[in-house]
Amino acid sequence: MSTAKGTSVIERAKRALDDEFLRNAVKYTTERLRDGKKNASAEQGYWEEWRERGRQIRLHTIAHLDYYLNQFIDNARANGVHIHFAYTAEEAAAITLDIAKKRGARTVVKSKSMVSEEVHINEALEQQGIESIETDLGEYIIQLAHEAPSHIIIPAIHKNRVQIAELLSKDAGETLAPDTTILAGFVRKKLREKFLEADIGMTGCNFAIAESGSIVLFENEGNARMVSTVPKTQITLMGMERIIPSWDDLEVMATLLPRSATGQKLTVYMSGISGPRRELDSDGPEEMHIIIVDNGRSLQLGDPEFQELLNCIRCGACLNACPVYRHIGGHSYGGPYSGPIGAVLKPALQKNVAEWDDIANASSLCGACYEACPVKIPLHDMLVYLRNRKVKAGHTSPEEALGMKGFGYIMSNHKRLKRVLRLGKLGQKLVLKDNVIKLKLGPLKGWNRYRHTPALPADSFRDKWPMLSQELRDNPRNMDTATQARLEEELRRRAKGATSHE
């Protein structure tokens, strides 16, 4: 089992399900983000064509990642940027600490970066006595709470104003009213001082432009601009897959990402940075470092089942669509990445068979994540691939193996299925109440803890099919000729198949 504070995803999910506020907060915010995406994509028009264009850009880039990485590195170095490579999270932290040591840094200000969460850079800095301050409001809140992000886009999605006021009051040394304006005002004032004092500014990277050696940052608060212009040294942590070939490709990504993430046409700030400050520039760092992080990403290259995982643009749309995430929130996943992308990314990057038995099972396989993804990553298929690898590696319990064997035996023959359903209809009468099953026993224990199991219907779809097929034959008038022909052919094929199996 995966361990985060010594617990499995099931145990963490139970705690989340018992937290009514968390469930309501996550549900409310994800629904708002999902509705915003729906409206923004409809307003844009031709959304499926935009998705396909985004997918093709990412597929092409990852298929030629070595070429575009080398192009980016050459151009970035020509711009005066120091390039570093980190094969592991530990190497990324070590490179960062070495830069900080050489600069004699005591304070680092950071803009929001999921890669920095992934490599635990704050902890590494603090162990060396270097103060690290998150400047994104949500990240600053969870840093004070000593928590990981609960959402890729809105890291403090699980907290309300009262909880936030308590955290900021401790930080302020005085009681702050749970008023958004007051709380944001306090953080703004404090961070202004930190920006001016900081020795190093640290950013993430939304996209890296190969043709110019530039990095691009998307944000809504303006903190990344402060982080990347005021301190004398800038360090950017960049996942090796963040490359896109050209500025023309950025137009597609700038259309897809904000609409998918928050329902915005554009983020408030989109910054392109092409190196340290030049002679005639009025601001910017004197020294700029980009640390290109692998940390398991290269393991997916050439893997037909998981290479598309590297297409992700970190918009969080799959979290907002996922029925599992909307009930249990992000901390249940036990890592910086949560939701469907986290359920695949964490075990895939680590090649960790134990994780396949834990995180990969935290999904209903409904496919909502694929429908929401702006670059069409088939996350639901990848979750099945992970489970398949788990089974082949022998990491299944005897109970699960026996249950799946029995399921396969029943489902492989329609007569057996019919008999089992008939027995189920009879047996459920012993436990039915108000036409639902509330019994918390055996395999129903976990499910019925938070919901009820509906009764088997008196007539299944298979039972109703003869009547429905006859109705379709008798009332074809609303169909066009081609549709009717296809329906009749399908009915003939099914009738022939049913006869051959009797």
C-alpha cells in the first residue's frame, strides 16, 4: 500500500468522507470550475477541434522530445541562462541548494510550482536554514498549515475563511477577521516586504518555448512577476516535458489551459521570460538558472501505454470532473498530484507496483477525466493498464482474484448471468428496505457506508429487449434511411448470434 503518514488511500479517503465541510467545499468549488470551463469552451467555439490541435502539439513534441529539449537548451544558454539537469528529486534539491549556497542566500520567495512540491524543495531549503516563502495566496495558506496542495490550481480548496483567518492570525500575531479583503490585505503587505528582502526568486514553468529558449508563466495574482523580477537570482524548476516547439503553439495552449482550469478566457498575467536582465532592461534577475527535472518522466518515453501521460498541461480539469476526487479531495491521494492525473502519475513515475494496488484503484473508470482533458489524455485507460500490471505482477489478494474469476465465469455466458440475476432478485428481498439495500456487510460494507445500493429491477434490459426491438421495428419513421438500414442490420446480426448460442 502507498504510505502518506503511514496510511493507505482507503484510510485517508475515510477521513475525508467523515469531514462534511471538506466534502461540501470541494464539491462546491469543483462544480463552479467545471461550469466555468463548460461556458468558456462553448463561448470559444469549435472546442473539440481546439482539443485535437492541443493533443497533436503535445503528441508531436513528446515524440521528438530530445530534439526540442536540445533546441530549447541551446537557445536558453544563448540567452545567458544557466541550464542544469536533475535525474531525481534529490538531485533537483541538491542543485538548488548549491546555487543558494554560492549566492549566500538566506531567503527565497516562490511562485506556485507543482514541480517544487514534487521534489519537496521547501523542506530541503528549511533544513539548510534558508527561509522559503510561498507567494501565491493559496500556497501561502497551506504552507502555514504544513499541508500539501489539495488541488493543482486551487491548493487551499478544502479550507474556509474562518480556518484561513485562524492561520493568518497566528502569523500576524493578532486576530484577523474572516473577511477576504482583510486577509488578502495582510498577506499582500507581508509579501511585499519579503519580495524586497529575498535573495532568490523561484518559479515553475507552464511552457518552455523551444524556438527561443524562453519560459512562459500563467498566473492570476502577479506574484510570479515579482518573484522573477525583484530578486537578483532566479531559479526555475521545469519538468522535462513542459516543452512546446514555438510561440505559435503557445496560442493553442493559452486558449486551452485557462478555459479548462478556471473558465477564464486568459489568465490575468502571462509572462514570457527569455533570460536574465540585459543592459537596457529596467528590471529582472542578474542571474537565471533553469533546472530541468526528470524524476521518472523519461521512464514513460516509448511506453505505448503511458507516454501520453507526458502530454498533461496541469490544468486540473480532470480533478473537477472526477466523481471520486469531488468526494474525497486531494489529500486522500497521498502526494502533490491528486485526482485522475495523480492516480496515474504517482505510480507511473515511480514504477511502484505497491502504488498500483492503492492509488490506481481510486477511480470509477467512468471516463469523465478524458472528456474534460483539453489534450485528450486517456487517463481512464491508463488506470486500467496500471491495474493490469498489478495483477500480472501478482499484487492481488486471494479474495480479489477469486472474485474476478467468479465474475468472469458468470459474465461469459448469458444463461448463467440470467440465473444469477434471478437468484439475486429473490435473495435481495431479505435485505431490501424502501427499495434499497442498506446492509453494511461484506463487499457492501464500504459502499453502503455513504450511500445505499439500489435494488435489482424487476425486469433487466435483457428481459425488455425483445419488446424494445419490436417497438423499434414497428416505429422506424423518425429515422433516416441510412440509420434504419444500420439498425436492421444490427438486429439481424444479434438475432443470428443469439440463435447460434442457444
